[in-house]
Amino acid sequence: MYSDPRLIECDPTLAHSSIAHTQAVLERRISEWQQHGHGLWVLESSECGSAGELVGIGGCRLLADTAWNLSFSLRPRSWGCGYAREVAAAGIEYAGASRPGLPVTAVVAKHNTRSRRAVERAGLRKEWEGPDNHDPDPASVMLLYADRTLSDAQVLALTR
């Protein structure tokens, strides 16, 4: 999934350059589950004919112990099928039930219009815009969305 050029075009920081990279990401995700009892979910199709097929990864996970971060990466063939909306709603519901005092946020590359629309449909609004510190392209801009107003300290913790 993370080597599909269509996915990487939307967000180059998602690219996995090797099996070792993928293994490191998986180990980080497993560690989150072990430490916190929650993390991102693997999304599978439940539709007849494709049941059990990988759709993507998504949900809410704690980011810098400051906020929930809503994220989703979907296989391009699953785009436009409502999966982003479904996982966003489930993730926000889970975050609100688990630690309602924390804001729900989403970090999105400015040029990724598909993800921007999805987080806006989920009810998040843009709180910050600035350089994308995770993208080697110095012209890259990221947007920070949230379900409530964020303090300067929260913005700093979530964008560095």
C-alpha cells in the first residue's frame, strides 16, 4: 500500500522505501497498542466478494500526549467509497469516549485536498498552517485541524 505512487503523490512522507521501513512502522504501531491499549486500526472490507481485503489504516491515536490525532491511509482503489468518513467518525467517537478532555486533531499536507475534505467533513477546522517539518521539500506546507481551539503550546507540540 505504501509503495503505491497514487498514495505517495498525495503525501510523500507516507512512502515506505524498504521492507525494513515497513517493519519499523509496524513495530511502532504495535508498541502503541501495548503501551496505551489503543492505536490505529487496520481497515478491512466487509463487502461481499472482497470481505477481509485490506482497505487501509486509520483511526485516532495519541500524539505527544497532547491530543488525539485522526489519520487514515486508504488504498487508492478504496478512495471514494466512504471509508475515510467511516473511520473518522469511529475514531472521533472512540477518542471522545476514552479521553474526552483531549482535542481531536488531524495533520494534513496542504496539497492533499482529498484528506483535507475528509477531515473537514468529520467536523474539524483549520487551526494552524505552516512548514511541514516531516517533508524534505522546504516548500511543503502542513495544516493542523482540530475539533476545538488549540493553545499555542498544543500547536507547538503537535507541529514540531
